[in-house]
Amino acid sequence: MHDIAMKEAAHASIKALIAEKVKYLVPMTAIYMVSFIGLTLLADFARGVTGIRVIGALNLGFVLIAFNYLLSWALALVYVRIASDRLDPLAAKAASQITGAAR
């Protein structure tokens, strides 16, 4: 009986870990996809807008591309922070419960 309870606790820990990951990954992925697809659509259908000069020869298209790169890095850094602060402890708890249930 004790073994079944430990397996259920391990299963609950894994479900909690997955739910926590989804809570952050879905919005972050949506933000990136809207940015990426939006930039692609702007580059194709709004060439006049992306061709607006910002500073000298630098146009809005290049600024938006640079923003997309910065956004990618920012999202990656935020995820690393979230993973170390919130996800790693949940993963460690799940792992300890799984190894405890396996004995």
C-alpha cells in the first residue's frame, strides 16, 4: 500500500511540474510567435512601413529585426531564471519521489 501512495505522490509531483512549465511556456511562446510572424507579415505586406527611415540609413525593418533578436534573448533569460527559481525545485521533488517509489 505504501508503494502505491508513493507512486501517486510522484505522479502528482510530475503533473505539478508540467503544469508550472506550461504556465510559463505557453505565454512566452505566444509572445515570440506573434513577434516573429508579425515581423514576417510586416516585411511582406507593409514594405512602406518597414522602409521608414529611423536614423540615417537605418530603417524600421532593421530596428524590428533587432528587437526580435533582443526579445528572443530576453525570453530565454527569463525562462532560465524561472526554471532555476521555480521549476528546478519541483523537478528535484518529483525526482526524489520517483526514486523513493522505485525502491
